[in-house]
Amino acid sequence: MTTLLTALGGLGDWVVGVARISDRFSTHAFLEAMVGVALLASVSGFLFLVWRVSWGVRLFIACCNQRERTEQRIYEVFREYMDNQRLFNEQVWTASSALSPC
């Protein structure tokens, strides 16, 4: 009977030792998993940030290009208006000089 109790006591100590090792292992594994999740979240956050910044830069460039095209169109319209005004002024000047006595 003593041998059985000694064996059971040794078995109990062994189970407690395994439980302590598994507790330590599960804590270690949990910390490793949390580090992995944190690393994954950091990398995905950084990639999201880079994507948003590049999207913003693309929109800024598109806006600048659109502004340049609009300014070019305004310049062309204004130039056409100036040419028409010059032609009109020349016609008025020619007509008025023909009527002038001098």
C-alpha cells in the first residue's frame, strides 16, 4: 500500500510539474501569438498608410493636371477674345478713318 501511495504521490508531482510547464508554455505561446498579431497589425497599418498617401498624391497630381488643362483652355479662350477684339477695333478704326476729313 505504501508503494502505491508513493507511486501516486510521484504521479501527482509529475502532473503538477507538467501543468506548470504547460502553463509556462501556454503563456509563452500566447505571448508569441500576441507579438505575431501585433507585428501583423503594424505591417498592415503601415501598408494601409502607404496606400492612402499614394492615393492622395495621385489625386493631387490629377488635380494639378486638371488645373493646368483648365488654365490652358482659359488662355485659349482669352486669346481668341483678344484676337476678335483686335479685329473689331481695326475694323472700327478703318471705318472711322475713311470718314475722317484728314
